[in-house]
Amino acid sequence: MLNLHEIVNDYIDGVAVLVSYCPLCASGVVYNRELDGEVLLFGNTSALHESDLVMYDHQTGSYWFQVLGEAIVGPLSGHRLEMLPSSTVSWGQWVARHPDTLVLSRDLGLGGLSGRYGRDPFVGYGERVNDIGPPFPISPITDARLLPGARVFAIQVGDSHKGCALDRGGPWTANDVVGGSAVVVMGSGEDGTATAAAYFSEVDGRILMWSIEGDVLTDAETGSEWSDAGLAISGPLAGFELVAVPSRTSMWFSLVGALPGIPLYQL
């Protein structure tokens, strides 16, 4: 659905959220729509910046660079939205974790458009970006640590960022400190099925160290087992839930264009 619409304005648990996705750089990012006490309503300008979606808010008409959540034209220029934790996963994985999830209706009164939701014109798009580059103009790519069409998962703690290439197989995990906070990043899969999530490592006042086998995350301090959704399912900490770290997913060219020099996990 987001290949066509790219933006969802909604409320989840009382939080005004903006779910944004640009298929031209596979950038899925979720933001808090509240800025300085005002809830903004977002739309699609149909313009592009660095081959990425440019949004606008109805309240001020400011234009926003999607992958950063930053206003680049208009009265709110220079302001950034608060990024929220998110992960791009298959529907099967998600509904197994959250069987009571609500899903956006395909019946939006848009005539034949709903029939296009089941078709993905961007299959194989990453390989085309690797071969010939993005289809719309971008600044020169000078950082070749990854191929431009590689999918990357990136976390943010305060003003600090760190990324990881998704298509690395797995499962894998990384213990780290980002922005002064202990975090654990975990992922699995390869090609178009690769997913990742990140959590703060402090639980009940303790900093834990993590390892992973299959889909089970284990902390070294108590031996408790945790699901890939960050919930302790057995052991002394059973019932505890990890706090997710703000995160985004995008192609490498888009991420490094927005955040030049971003550190990468080397697993």
C-alpha cells in the first residue's frame, strides 16, 4: 500500500504517528507528528530530494525530507521530527508476535487502485540501483563501504547514529554503546527477507550482554531467554520487556547521503 501512498497519519496508543515510506530508496521511517506542542498532518508533495520522498505539513506548508524527518523549505526549516522505533518485517512474523494487530483497510473508495496493492513494481529494484544508480538525480556517492542499493538498518540515540547492512544472513547480534547508552542490535535473514531490531540493554537497573541462537536472544547475566520482539520469555527476567531504540531502514545511498560518514557495524 505504501508503494502507492507513501504516507500514513494515525494515532497509536495516543501518540500521533507518521508512517512514511519512499519506494525509490526503500526508506521506511516512523515519526512522532507532534512538534512543539502542535500535531502536524502530512501529505506528499510529489517532489523528490536526493531521490527521496518530500513531504509537506498542512499547517505551515513546509517541505520535509523524509529519510531525516527534517523540514528543508518553509517556516519550519531546520526542525526535525522525533524518530520512533520501527522495523520492516514480513506480515507472518508480525502477526505471530501481535495477533490482534489492526491493518489498514484496502477498501478506501479509490476504485481500481486497491487492485494494485498486491503488485510490487519494485521487485529487483535494489539490484538495478547497484547497476545503474538511482533513477533520479542525487549528490555524488563518495562512500563505497556498501553498494548504493544495499538495505541498511540504522539506529539513533540522541544525536548519534549507527548503521548495519541487513542482507548478511544470520541470526546475528551486536552489543554496543551508542550516544552513551548500551544497546543490542539483532537481525536475521538475507535478500529481501532480512530484518533487524534494536533495544536498550539496561534491564532492571543492570546492563546486560547478549548472544543469539535461532530467534532466541539470551542475556549472559541471568541466562533469561528473550524473543526477537524484546520480551523475556523464560528465566529470572521472564516478563520484562526491552525498550526499543529509534530506528530507520533505507538503501545505503539514501542513508549515507543524509548522514555522511555514519559508522557501520562490522560483524
